[in-house]
Amino acid sequence: MSEEQLDCALDLMRRMPPPQIEDNLANLLDLVPDLTERLLSSVDQPLKVAHDKASGKDYLLCDYNRDGDSYRSPWSNQYDPPLRDGAAPSAELRAVEVEMNDAFNIYRDMYFEGGVSSVYCWDLEQGSWASVILIKKTQDYSKKGQPMKGTWDSIHVVEVTEGKKSSHYKLTSTVMLSIETETPTAGLVSLSGSLSRQAEQDAPADKNNTHVMNIGRMVEDLEIKMRTTIETIYFGKTKDIVNELRTIQGVKVLQQQKDAQKTIGASIK
């Protein structure tokens, strides 16, 4: 019964408005408390920002750096609130985690020109490990007198299986986007949604092509494709629907334009 409940709960969450996902998830957990851990690890939520006092840097919170009620910072490797014997990567994997945080901090600055990024790694079975790359960018133009606010959350989970000649990489990426504007004429308009994609590849991991480089290229390529999909399909489709429902110009003007197009087309032939 628990598996059926989990499937129904996940199906329900996929149909809920993304801006209200935290409230809806909390209400759902009250109804089925036995599924708390599984739902928290399965449902992507908007990322939250915390401050690491030890390093003086911000970092992102998610289920992958949580142990109980404490969260581990990728910069100092310490839990807040302090937690004795909290989960942490091995020394070798911690070195990879530090390198990935530095690399994706540069990536975030190049593509997002701001925001916060965090990378967390954890050990799996022998010869395998995983990491999650988190990026959050929030822009609020309402402070500048323009009625526009937006948030972009990227969650990239990578599973790495190391081999003798090459390593296998499996990437699952989720992007959550929320845009909100409010004007006296249009009122409050909110547009939000999420998109998930997967990619897999085998690549050699050596001094010339490190794990960080291989993962970085995969994340970059897939995130660019997802951004293009959001822009051309989702925003484009929304615009088409709005234009079908209500035109900006009157019917008479549109008919004149069509007649002019027909005249030009006939003269060309």
C-alpha cells in the first residue's frame, strides 16, 4: 500500500503549482507521515540559501546535504547546527567536491552573473560516487521600480561509475523557473513550471579529462538545451495561446494586413 501511496503522492505533487510546492508538500506529509523521508528525497523543492559563518560564504540547502535537522556547508565541510558524526564524503571525494565547487562557482558567474551555487558529493558502492550541483538565481526588479520578479533553480544529480579505461556518467537535471509581475492594468500574473531531462555518456577520466571537466561539459550542454526548450516551446506556446485568445489589433486591421499579404504574394508570382 505504501508504494501505491507514494506513486499517488508524487503524481499529485506534479500537478501542484510550483510556487506553492513547499506548502503543498508540508500538507501532504501531514496526511502520510510514513512517507516523509521518501517524499523529501523525491520531490524537488525551490532551493534555500544559508550563510556559512566559518567561510563567510552562502550555500544552498537540499536533501543531499541534510543530516537530521542540520545542513553541511560545501565550503567549511561543517554542519549547522553542529552535528557530531554527520555524514561526509571520504577524504579523496572531499577533494573532488572542493574542486567542483570552485569550478561551478566560475560557471555560475559566467552564465548567471550572480546567484549562489553549491556542489555536494557522497560515496556509493565501491568504484561509484555521486554529486549534486545546485544553482539558484533570484532577480527582483520591483526594487528598481519595475514590476518583475523571477527565480531560477537548477538541480543536477550525477552518478559516476569508474572503470579501467573510462567512466560512466548519468546526469539527471531539473530546472524550476518562476516569473511574477504585477501592474494596475494586468493585475498579478504568475508563470512557473519545472522541466527534467536525463543524459548518459562514457568518457575517459585522466589528467587531461578529469571528472570535474567531464561533468562540467555534460551539465553545460544539458542546461543550455533545457533553457532553449523553455524559451522556444513553453514561452512560445504560451504566447501563441494568448494571441489566439485575444489579439492586440482589431479584426479590421488584421484583415487589411492579410489582404496586403495576398496582394504582395500575387504580384511576386
